[in-house]
Amino acid sequence: MKRISLIFFLVAFSFLFSSCASFICKPPEKSADDVEAVNLLSSLDTKNQNLKTFKGIGRIRLWHKNKDKINERVAWAGTNPSSLLIVVLVSGHPAIKFSTEGNFLYYLDLTTTPPFFKKIRSTDSCLDRLVSIPIPSRDVVSLLSGRVPIHEYTSAGLIKNKSKKGYILVLKKKWRGVIEKIYLDENKSDIQKVEIFKSDGSLKYRAAFKTMQSIKNYHVPVKLIISNDDGAGFILDIERYMADATVSPSMFALSPPEK
């Protein structure tokens, strides 16, 4: 009887072990949507990848606490991955300058007496001083290049947009949850909007491509809107876009005004 019990135990143990090897211990297979999400992200990551530099001129309307602060012409220049220069023009003359070259953030306000100048060491410069939104210059360069910033994630999924036509790429990070949502059209080819979230789950900023254009085989914005849920944001209407423009490193390092 003991021998029969031992044999039964060994057979049962063997079955359980093989079951674990076949099912429990086997990593879950990715769903079709997960595979498509990763493929779409790979495609988005290479979008306009040869566009390294650009310049532009247009108009910016900037608001804070739902009140307009700036509604002026603006010029800008950028180079991948994060060098950026923004110049707000008043009556055709520079009034406010913001720039970063990857190591420092520069801010020059020529509307004050004397002019205000600030230089801050920063490897991930944000435009919060200029637009009241903590959006990194790297993200702005990506958006002005017609690309969507893809933040570090651990899992990705593709879902149908229930409120509007199209699809949503949802990026998640372990222990944090959703960190980014990328809204695509019905063909899953054109980017409509991106939302970036803070560590507490609240919205950091959203950026919407309202109109796009083709220049030198690049798909770049004509109208870009960046905002948050705290009543801050700006609309950039692009009148002239110069792709593959000639830029120099010195453009992104501002100097204090002469006294």
C-alpha cells in the first residue's frame, strides 16, 4: 500500500512539475495589440529621423491661468536632440529669448529695465519659465520636428479611441502605471495628440498637431497646441518652416546683455 502511495505521489508530482514548466512558469504571450503597439512605436520613433535641424517663424499665443500673456510673432531654431532657441518678437524686435544647448538653460527678457538674464545649469531644460508648463526642450524639439516624444516605458498597448475615431497607444511604466498616451487616426499613421503624465498620474502636458504639411519629404506641423489642466498653454501658428536649416552651436548659448 505504501509502495502504491509513493508511486501515485511521484506521478502526481511529475505532472505538476511538467504543468508548471508548460504553463505557470512560461511567460505570458503578448497579445496581437501589444505586438502591433510595439511595431507602431518603432515606426513613430523613426519618423522624420533624418530631420536634424530646423528654423521657423510664425505667431505664438501664450496664456497662463486662462489669461493671455503673449500674442506676438516668434522665431525659433532647433537641432536634435534638445538644442532650442525661441525668440519672441515685438514690433519686429527681439523681446524675450529662451535657449538651451543641452548643458545650460538661458533666459533673456529685454522688456525690463535693466534686461533680465538668467543662466542655469541643466541637462534636461524645461520651458516652464517661458510657458508655465514643465515640458522639456527635448520634447519640444521632437514636436517641432513632427515627431512624438516617446518616454521610457515597460509595456505598451493599443486600444480603440471610444470618444473619437482612431486609436490610442498607451505606454506604462512598472509601479507607476500610465505615463503616456499617443492618439492616432483611423489608419494608425498620423499622430493627432500626445499626453504625458506625472508620477502621481496627473497630466503633465498635452500636445496636439492641428495641421500638418509636407516639406522636403518631412511631415511637420503647421499648427501646434501645447497645454495642461492648470490653465497654461500656447498655440504656435507656423508661417514658414525651414527644414535642414543651417544652425551653429553658438546660437543656443545666449550671452548677458551689455551694460
